[in-house]
Amino acid sequence: MPRTKLVAGNWKMNTTLAEAKALAAAVVAGVESDDRIAVAVCPPFPWLLPVAEVLRGSPVALGAQDVYSEKKGAFTGEVSPGMLRECGCRYVIIGHSERRHILGESDAVVNHKVHAALDEGLHVILCIGETLAERERQLTERIVQRQVLAGCTGLKDDQLARLTIAYEPVWAIGTGQVATPEQAQEAHATIRATLRHVRGPAIAEALPILYGGSVTAENAAGLLHLPDVDGVLVGGASLKADSFLGIVRAAKK
């Protein structure tokens, strides 16, 4: 059975409230319901509720850019999985390279967040990927395998049905550099082979794997036709409706 493709927009720390609502409305206007593809947008925390109102009744899902690993408590500034659910979130991004490499999140922290989000019923987009220095030292395969195994530690088979992995080479995020189709397919095949080895062929073949890293409407089609690329996690290009919808159209083809 073919895997449903996912196109998710990560708005990062961008947009005013007015811009967020207008962008969400433009995306909704351009996306038609299609069983072959899922579409999501992930605005900043303060805009989750107003964007959720714009998305209501549309095929576009709401996602968050991060989550904390506890249900409640004295954790100033953090947001729990239950809070995200109440805001209307279906998806949450966990382990993005900017959180790993700028904010210092470890594999263990990422895994705790994955568990907490899945326990709450959210769908997790688990980000992994190597830095330029690691690629130049030919460590890509080792880094990818380590992050997949660490992120999935302790998960049950039914939880993995709500997990998506996003391969985002750190050197390609926001730089304009994009992994070649060969580089992307090689990394995605490594991820799937790792899953096959530790969780069996059924889970490995069913689990979606996205590519992220300077994805645009122009290069999306070349990535999305690859056998192990099941969608894209889009950064800068998701901030303009025309470019984001161009990527959605590429995924449908």
C-alpha cells in the first residue's frame, strides 16, 4: 500500500498575527482534499489558536514546532502535549536541528518529547540529520542511524503508526543548498534499512520519511519522485502561499 505523502510547513519564528492568519487562509484556499497527500502548517505558539480557527473544516492540519516532555508542572515557558491537543494540533515537530544544535537538545531529551507527544495522541515529525562537518568526515550513515534509534527507543508498534521521520541535513537548512536526489535517497534508504533491522519490514515500509532542507517549488518534484521520500518539511518556502502550494502540487504528481 503506498504511503500517504505529507507536506508540512514550518514557519519557525516568523509572521505577525495578521500575516499568519492571511497565510493560513491562502493555503486553505489552495488545498483540496486528496487521500494521496496530507498538508500541515506549523505556526509559532502564539498563533496556534487563531490559525486553528482559519483551518477549521479544511483539509489542512495544524502542527506545532516543539513540545515539552511533561504533562504539567513548574516548567516556566514550556508547552505540554495536552495544551497542543487543546489548541487543535494534529502534528508536532520534535528534534529539529535548530533545537538540537542551537538550543542543545540531546537525543535523550528528544526521545522523552517523542514519548510524551505520542502518549497524548499527537502525530510526531521526528527530525534527524548530520552537520556539514559530519558529512565531510563520512559520518552521515552513523549519525542518521544513531538519531533514528535514539528517537524511537521504547516506542510500541502502535505508536510508530503516528511517527514520521524527517531527514534534514543541517548543512541544507536555510542555506539554499539542497541534497542531491542521490544524497537524499541514500539517507532515506539508510533510515528505512535501520527501521527494518530493529522493527521489522512491515513498520519500515509503512513509516513515512520526509526530506527537509531548502525545499522549494522548483526542486520539490525532483525529491518527491524518489522511492523513499514520502513528503517534505518546508521552511522558508512555506512562508509564501504560492511557493508552498507549488510544493503541494508537486507532491500530488
